[in-house]
Amino acid sequence: MQTDSPRQKLVTLFLASRPQFLTASIAPVLVGSALGFAVAGTFDWPLFLLALFAIMFLHAGANIANDYFDHLSGNDWVNKNVTTFSGGRQFIQQGIISPKTTLLASLFCLTIGTFLGVIILLVTRSIFILVIGLAGILGGFFYTAPPVKLGYRGIGEIFIAFLFGILPVYGSYYLQAETLDIVPLPSACIVGILIFLVILINEFPDLPADAAVNKKTLVVLFGVLTGVWIYRIAVISTFLIALAGVFLTRIMFHPFILYFLFCLPLAVAAIGFANTKALSTPGLTQHRASAITIILHIVGSLSLSAGFLIWGFVHR
């Protein structure tokens, strides 16, 4: 049968990595690399591509690992409100992929990502890159893997902000600019908060299942109402950080203006969708809130990247 062909199996394994969400790992590399170009005036394409594919493979491996360990914890089995954006891929629950194959696929992706990271390390010989790489590998795997299970301990969202925001923005900036300074800090924090928002908004549909297996997400710990206010404050904080960035360093001015112009309407819409009634009701309203948050993350990151690139070309 066609579904049993090697090609179809590879497609299934590829889909298990949730490739539509790999923008979460692409975004910080784009932002950091674009800013590095703006500062240095040159662009190292090989290092950029190595960093991009390394974090994408690590992200894919982490996604698949999360499905495996959420299967072991029972989380994905008890989730009756699976959406396009939350609840895992459900391939194990549907009998499409075995748990063993899922784990092996995760380890394969993590191995490829690690191999690419080692190449970057050999080229740069940087302790900073080594630290970032180890944080990405271990953090992605142990987000749901025992005994650490970061996502189950009320700190997973913060770690995601670092792993898919602050650290890769700084890392990719360093690969281009070959320096560490305060310049990437505002944009790194913004990208980190944007991915934090994506994780947070997707915890509302998962609330009953997470609570049932004692997965202590912020929404489980503090409830829907407080979770909504955390979300809203985080959205607003990105614009406050952008304003602060204007005064921290002159290079930040142009891209931050772009960020405001492109993302303010999306941010207003996201805050409107993030209300207690909508996020407490399974169905379309939760889906819309997740979708607009993901769009905000993508557009915000692209706006920052475009601003840095334009600044770099204009001031070359």
C-alpha cells in the first residue's frame, strides 16, 4: 500500500516534526543575523545557513520528543481539545507512528542539529556558541523528558523564551558581528516574549489535560483570568522594550519604527482575542487567539529583520 511506502513514511515523520511551527526557530536566527549584518556590514552566508538548519533540526527533534514524552505522561492521551496549534501531533494516539519510532526520529533530528552545531563550533572556536548549543540541545529534549521536564514545572515558558528568543538572537548576531554587546538585547527580548506568547496562548486549550497529569503550565498554576493578564502585559511589554531600545542605541531606531508600524494592529487584535470568555470556551475562539499570536510572532520577527537589513544597506 502507498501508505507503507518508504517515501510515505518519510513524509509522515517529517509531518511529525510539525514543520509549520519551525518559524519559531527560524525567526530568531533571521533577526540576529540581520542585526549582525547591520553592525558588521558583511554577511557570512555559510555560518548563517549552518545556524539556521542547526536550530531547525534541534527544534524538530524537540517537537517529536515532546510528543513521545507527553505520550508517556498520558498528557496527549487525555487531551480532548486538540487543535491545529496545541495538543501535540497525535500520531502515536492515532496509531500512525509507534512510540519507539517517534523517539528514534527525535534523536535523529537532534543528532543532525548537534552535528551542524559542532561544525559551527569548529569554525568559531567560541565558548559562547558552545554554551548556546548545549542549552538548545538539552533544553529542547528535556522540556518534557524526565527527570527534568521543564514544561511540567511552571518554568517551561520562560525557558522557551530563552531557547527560541534571547539565546539564538544573540548567537546568530555573534556569528555575523563577532562581538557581544548590548545591541541585540532589546530585539532578543522582543523575540523571546513573542514566542513566550505563542506557548502561553496554546496552553489555554490544553488546560484540562495539563491539569489532569499535573503539568504545571502558567495557565494551570494561575488560572485563565491571570493567564489572560499575563498575556496582555507581555504583548504591551514588547512595545515598551522597543521604545527603550530607541534610547539604548541609535542602531535600534529604524527597525523599531518598522516594528510599531507593522505589529501594532496585530497586537491590538491579539489582546482583543485574549479574553477570559474566549479562552475558556473550546473551539473557534481559542483557535483564533492562537492563530493571531503566531502571526504576531512571525510579522514582528520579519519586521525587525527587515528593519535591520534596510539599516545595514543604507549605512554601508
